[in-house]
Amino acid sequence: MSLEAVHPRNLTMAAWRRQLQSARTTYDVLHVVNEFLRTWYPDEIERLAEACRPGPMRETSDVRCYAMQLARREFAADCGAIELLRMAGFFETASRHLAQIARGSAPASQRGSIHVAGD
């Protein structure tokens, strides 16, 4: 299933995980990550504790650091339970897949960063 086939807001978490798992390069993963974040409404992001809100995802390290940040906060009472679980599950999958790509044969030119429109 491609992101073009279904509006990203309508994808289930299982579909987002499949999108991540089908990504062949870090660039592809960063694209999926940024598409996922664009589906979040501002009020959903605001329900997350400030320390749990995502920043720009331009580098693979941004994804890994945010996944670790969410994992540390996952059981904190102040983080917005449903939203936190959804965000943490997605970023854990993204981080794990980035690690798999890094161990594989992704071209060096596609490892590490992406230009985010509007920056």
C-alpha cells in the first residue's frame, strides 16, 4: 500500500508499520516519519506533555533520540496516554527499522538526513 493510495490520515497503525517496514533507505523512513507526523492534528500534539512533543525529523538521529525520549516517558502519568502510546509505538518501529537499514546495504548518500519542506 502506498501513501498515495490512501489518505495518510486514514491509515491504521498497522498500515504505518508496514510503510516503515517497506522503506528501503533512511530517506524513505524519514519520509514516512514526516508523513506520519503531518497526520497529527495540533490538539493531538498538545495533549502530549511538552517533553513528549516531536520536533523536526531531519536526521536519523532525530528519530532515534525521539524514540528513546518517548520510551523513557511512556509510563509517566503526565504524557497523554493514548497519544503517547501511538507515537511511541510508531517511533520505536521507525528507530528499529533505521538500525536494520544501517546494518544493511543502504547507499551512504541516503543515510542520515532529509530536507523537510518549509525549512
